[in-house]
Amino acid sequence: MCLGWVRFLIQKDSKGEFYFSDLSSQTAQKLLLDPKRDTVVLWKEGKIHIKSEAAIELGKLIGGPWSLLAKSIGILPKQWRDWVYDRIASHRDFGHSCELLPIEQKWRFLA
């Protein structure tokens, strides 16, 4: 899943509204109380969403069938959603190198 979320969101974000930051970047360090999180983090309107909550909010933001799926999953208890999120996240492959994103997307990444 290396950079999978980022690639997916860039593809779905036709208006260019999403920006991205590595959790170890200065931007993330300023926004997050606990920057050592190993999860997807969404900062939206001054509120931080993590794990399943971030995924649900992102689904709503990209719209279409993803919004319906996100709203459906959102009715489940957060504890269950985060448990499933953690199981999926535990299968990330950190042993392989990631492809670089196209240079024309560089403006979307905060330092």
C-alpha cells in the first residue's frame, strides 16, 4: 500500500483540494500532538481525524460511491472500524521502495 492512499486521492481529487505531508515533516509536527502516529491523518477545518475516521471523512470528500460506502461504514462503532483499519494497515509493505509521484504533483506536498 506504499503511497497507495496518496495516489488514489490525487486521482479522485480533480479540484486539487487535497494536500499531503509526511508525518515526520515540519507541517505535520506543528499540527499533530502525537506526530509518531503510523496512520492516515486528515486535518479538516481545524479538526484532526485518524485511522477509520480519517478514511471515512476522505470517502465523503471524494464523493460518488465512495461517499455512500464511507457513510455506511461510519454507522459501525469506532472501535470495530479502527480494529479493521489496524488489520489492513498491518499489511503495509515497508520493505520495498516506493515509486515517486509525478513532478507535476509536487505542489500538493507540504514540507
